[in-house]
Amino acid sequence: MSLSKRLLSLSFRGLFVLVAPLLVACTLTPVYSENSAAKANLQLAYAQPVNRLEQIVYQDLAFRLGGSDSETAVLASVSVVSSIRAVAASTTVNPNKPYDVTLTGTLTLTVRDGSNAEPITLIRRATASYTQNGQVGADASAEIGATEQAAHALAESLRLAVLATMSR
């Protein structure tokens, strides 16, 4: 082995010995990890859902952020509004018609500890696509599935907004 190859090898080993302890000290905790779901217990109280979409959002938020029955816990109230629109169809004869369902969720966090803190309002949107082809049962199932998929996406978006807001 030549002298330059030995020096190169020793320099890489030396660099590794210096950098390895620094890397061991680093830890990454992604927002989407399972551990964050267990650790992020914000002790929120949730209002009662008015419809199925709000129920999905409340259940997802309670699962991910935790819940509380305390009278002084921050009250989370969700309002979900849905809209369906046909996506521009092609000029060819096609029995399949694409649609988008968009959910707009408004989450209001109200402090109930006796302080005069202003409620925090977070608004997020989620969209899911589906296709109708003229079969009544399949069309209804596709719409329901897309709407529920959008509700889960909306809940995740609201959860991240809550985490960002509460971390300030």
C-alpha cells in the first residue's frame, strides 16, 4: 500500500472518530412518527360532533392529540363544510366522470381557565377525488369514501396546525 493511500485511509478514520460522537448525540423526532402520537397529549376537550365528518375529525384529533374531561381544558370546536365539484370532462365519450370533494374545516381553540385569552381559529382545507360511472351504488360508495378520506386528511392538517400553534 502506498503512503498516500495510507494517509487517506487514516484521515477518513480520524474524521469518523471525530464525527461519530456528534452524530450519536443527534436525535430526530418526525411529526408523523407513532411516538409523537403517544407523546403529544395536549389535554384538549372536544365539542360534540354535528355530523359524520366532524365525528371523524374529532376522533382523529383525540387519538393523536389526547383528550381531557377537565372543565378547564382547552375546548376544541370543529366545523366542517363540504363541497363537490365536477372536474372538467374531456371531449371524448367517456362514462366516467371525475369529481373532487373539498372539505373546509374551522377549528376554534377556546381557553376555559378563566383568563381573557382570545380564541384561536385555524382554517384548513382537504380535497379528495373520485369517479362516478353511472352505477348508483358504486357512485354513492365512491363519494362517501372520498369524503371520509378528505375528512382524515383535514384532521391531520388541523392536528399539525394545532401543534404549530401550541408550540409558540
